Amino acid sequence: MSDKQAVLEAVRQMPDDATLLQISAELDLLAALREGVADSRAGRVVPHEEIKRQYEAWLTK
């Protein structure tokens, strides 16, 4: 599905009284999710175990 099609579908599914702010937030979420999926498919991710190690290090500082 193209970005345009995804946007149109997301907006179509929202209630008729959705505000511009709500629509904008929904589109921001959609963009972030699509970017995350693209990053994952391209291998641009940090393994869960590494994140856990980083988190533990941050807590001990």
C-alpha cells in the first residue's frame, strides 16, 4: 500500500468529528510505524539484549 493510500485509509477510518490535531497525531503515528518497519526490514535495529544492557547501565549512573 502506498503512503497516500495508507493516509487516506487511516483518515477514512477516523470518526467524522475528528479534529485536525487528532488527524495529525494519527498520521504522525502511521509515519513512525512505517519508518520502524522499514528500519527493521533494512536491519537497522538494536537487539533486545543490547537495549536491556544499555538500560541497566543508565539506571546505575
